[in-house]
Amino acid sequence: MKTDINYDQLVDMECRRQESNRKVQMYYRCLIAMATGLSVLLTAVALYSILTPNVFSEYPAPNINLPLPKVEACSDPCKIVLVESIPEGLQFNSSTAHPSIFRAWMSLMDEARISLDVASFYWTLTNKDTHTHEETANQGEAVLQKLAELSGKLSVRIAVNTPQESQPQDDLRLLSDSGADIRKVNMRELTSGVLHTKFWVVDKKHIYIGSANMDWRSLTQVKELGAVVYNCSCLATDLGKIFEAYWFLGESKSIPSPWPVSFSTLYNKDTPLQLPLNNTPSDVYLSSSPPSFCAAGRTPDLQSILSVMEDAQSFIYIAVMNYLPTMEFSHPKRYWADIDTQLRRVAYEKRIKVRLLISCWGSTQPIMFPFLKSLALVYDPKSKLDIQVRLFVVPATPKQKEIPFARVNHNKYMVTDKIAYIGTSNWSGDYFVSTAGSALVVNQTASQSQEPTVQSQLRDVFERDWNSDYSTPLTQHSNLRDFC
Ligand SMILES: *[C@@H]1O[C@H](CO)[C@@H](O)[C@H](O)[C@H]1NC(C)=O
Ligand SMILES: *[C@@H]1O[C@H](CO)[C@@H](O)[C@H](O)[C@H]1NC(C)=O
Ligand SMILES: *[C@@H]1O[C@H](CO)[C@@H](O)[C@H](O)[C@H]1NC(C)=O
Ligand SMILES: *[C@@H]1O[C@H](CO)[C@@H](O)[C@H](O)[C@H]1NC(C)=O
């Protein structure tokens, strides 16, 4: 490539020789020359923007001559463990089982030496909070007690969605009195959403992320799934940046745009963090929503979901509590089909087998069913269309039925033939547009190890649930009342 001459010269040289009678040939040469010139120009622009990353932001570069931050491989001995809450009384005919979220939280608190940061939606860890008298609240109460003890000893910071008047705040008061730092994030004012994220960062070294709220029911009466990653500073530091954004917003009336560089990340869907996870080389990143909370480099949660779907080669299994191609909470009503369209598209274009395991309980909105039935109609073995939907019901004894907002499958994950995605969001538009959430995305396709990958463990969880007696195929005749 002639890189020593500029774009204008190239175009001139090739284009101005009009006298030639081989005009057609010239025309192509001319095009090639222009393309070459253009690529030289683009390369120059790209190099310029890489070398001066702050050129497009209003923050001046601290020092242009500093070496660029390199996307370095991480050598932390990261260990990931899937964790679950299985509601009291649920039994699976399956060997697939994982440590409880309760155990995981207790072990994280045992490990904590310096700091514990918790991103949370709301706090109801005791019977008092929920006006109940349930023995199974004991795990939540133990978590709260231990957290209160730690709050006096090390730095405990809690970011929580600004509670409404009606919401219990005893737990937060206890923790604050015990020494924890608490910031309320007024999502309603910031984005008209809520802070729905649920994760922990311990000593900037271990993390928990998943569906469980800081609610005693999330430990014993609601079905939850999450992941704990131990000894993994690289990843914990990155999740710490998402926490710092919430922490910042706890004291801010507006969302920075752009976010200061300290919130930005090098790790995203295009350049994931490379680390050994359970001794297996892995590509990992954290996504975040809403997009306005994403500093430079961060993949928005929706883009993460769409790209994981795009990347699938044979199947996409999804277990979420709510699935709606709408903005659930917007007035006037709005249709929002980004995820729905992607599922139909990959089912059609790539013949991907799609399975949705959706929850069904007393509070399920009936409007979910026509949309799910519509998805389930995309099924025709002859045309290799294969979308199937099942409803998961957590049964309840009369006594368990009295526990408010319990006995439901609250999982929020997706597993494809390649990727494990563990999130904190319900799947409707609001959660990707205005609500704060985040997800851990793990790619171990390069694994040669004997150890089961996160993807295979998550697939086993999905298959256990999908094939259990607790799930029922959704057909065109299914009547919501018969199920939930
Ligand atoms: C984390 O690392 C420490 C120190 O090397 C080790 O003792 C501990 O077992 C590790 N934790 C896990 C869960 O692997
Ligand atoms: C998920 O959706 C349900 C139903 O709309 C809602 O009540 C709940 O607050 C959402 N968030 C949680 C806790 O998963
Ligand atoms: C997963 O990792 C493999 C190899 O490391 C890579 O080729 C592939 O593009 C990755 N997939 C995704 C969705 O990140
Ligand atoms: C487990 O298997 C037994 C015997 O086949 C069956 O009666 C029961 O319903 C199954 N339970 C679940 C949750 O699948």
C-alpha cells in the first residue's frame, strides 16, 4: 500500500489520466485508488483516536505521553461457584445442585477483611420487616446480624434504591447505626426507574451477583440464582466501578455525561477480561444498564444480551421471571421488542433452538401470556423453527401461600451453547432503558479442562428445571388461571 502519499495525491494520480482510452479499466483502478486512499485516511483517524483517547471527551487527557493502559491478562486464581436458593419444599429428581446463596453470603462475610460494598434494591431481611412469623426467615436474620457486626469493624457501604415511605427501613437503620455507610439512589428522579441491581464486592477481591434481593424470602422462599467469584481482583475491581457509579449517584442530582474516566473500563463484549476461572482460560465481562450509567467502554446490558444471542450456534435457554416485549411501567403504553425480535430472528435465520422458562405466580400479569403464546407459535419442525415456552410454578402449601410475594422462580439468566449470562434484570423494556441492573457474562469456549464450565453447569440447572414437574409447556390453549 502506498502509504507515503496522501489521499488527494492518490486520487489525482489515478483519476486524472483521462486521456487513456481504456476507460472502464481506469474506472476500477480509480475506485481502488480511492478506497486505498480512504483506508489510509481511516487508519490515520483510528490511530489518532486510539493514541489520544480523550480527544472526543471534554475531559483533558492527564498526560498524552503516558503509556496506554494495556488490556492485560489477569492472573488471579479466580474461582467461580454458581449458587442457588431453592424454596423450602422444592425437590428435583436431579443430581444438579449448587451451594446456597445463604452459605455464599455468609462465606463472603467470613472472608471480608477491609471492605464490603452492596448494591441493592430494597431490604427486608427479617420477619419484622414482612410482618410474618416464619421460621425460614432465620437465614435472612442471620445475614443481617452478621452484616451489622461487620459494619462496626470494616468499611461497609450500601447503595440502595431510595425507599418509598411505605417500605420498611429497619434493616438500613440498624446497619447505619452499626457503622455502615448508606446512600440512597434516587432512581425515580434520575431515570424514572429503580436501582434493581443485586451484587456484592468484598475487599475488591470477591464478588456475588445474581437475582436474590436483600430479602429473607430470597434465601428460603423464592427460587434464585447467582454466581460468586472468589479471589478475582481483576473482576472485582471492574464491578467496583459499577458500584462507584451508584455510590456517586447517591449524592448527585444528575447523571454525568460523559462519566469521568475513573468509571470507564477496558473490559466489554469486544475486549473481555481474560482470566483463569476454575483453572480454565475464560473471557469475562460485566454489562450494566441503563445505558446512561455506562461509562466509556462498558457494554450496556441490552447489547450484551443481543450479542450473546447473536453468537449462539445451536441453542439459547432463558430463565427469567418476567418476559414482556413492552415497556412494562410506561404511560402511555409502549411496545419494545428488541429482545423479542432478536429471538425470532435467530430462530428463523440460524435455526437456533430457543427455550424460555418463565415464572408464573399470583402476581403474574396476564398480559405476558399473549406475547409468550405468540413466541411459542414460532414452532414448526418441518421448517426447523423451534421456539418453546414453559411456565415454572413454585408450589405452595396453604401456610406458604400466606407469605407475601414469595414462592416464585426469580431467576434471571441465559445460557447458550457458548456463553453463560447471569443477570439481575427482569426482561421487559424498562429494565434496559431506565432501571439499573448488571450482568456477568462468561465465555469458556476455549476450555480444554476436565472441570465443567460455567456454561455447562448453567445448562444443567436449566435442563433440571425445564424437565421438572414444576414446569408446564405453554400452549395456545393454556389458561393462566389453571397455572398460577
Ligand atoms: C482464595 O485464595 C486463598 C489464598 O490463596 C485460599 O486460601 C482460598 O482457598 C481461596 N478461596 C477460594 C474459594 O478458592
Ligand atoms: C420484577 O418484576 C416484578 C413484576 O413486575 C416486580 O414486582 C419486581 O419488582 C421486579 N423486580 C424484581 C425484584 O425482580
Ligand atoms: C468466546 O471466546 C472465544 C475464544 O476465546 C472467541 O473466539 C469468541 O468470539 C468468544 N465469544 C463471545 C461471544 O465472546
Ligand atoms: C420426581 O420423580 C418422581 C417419581 O418419578 C415423581 O413422582 C415426582 O413428581 C418427580 N418430582 C419432580 C419435581 O420432578
